[in-house]
Amino acid sequence: RPILNAKERELCVVSALAAMGRERQLISHLRGAVHVGAFEAEIVAALQSIAHTAAHAKLPDAMRIWNETRNRS
């Protein structure tokens, strides 16, 4: 844990959950990323990081989840 700060950890988790299509956990960690100070551009970049992986098909859902989560806050 000392290698990454809380924001960096949340952004990594956001990317991983988006790639796995884990909607409920993704929502929680998107909120967590905002709570620890992640900027919208950083969150979008974390989500878009899956665009060139085998999980690229999950990106539209991940972006939808982010937009819904952001709009609820």
C-alpha cells in the first residue's frame, strides 16, 4: 500500500472493475475515486485505459455507469 496513494489505488481499481464488467463495485469505486480527489479527466482516462485490451467492449458500459454515477452526485 505505501507505493500508491489512495487516489492512484482507486483509479487502478476503477480500470480493473470496468474491464471485468463489475457494475456495482465500479459504481462504489467511482464514488471512492471522487471522494479521494480524482478529477473527472483522471477517471475518464482510467476507464478509457481498457480501450486497447481484450475488455474494450466493456468501455461503453463503463462510460455509461460513470455518467450515471456522476449525475447522481
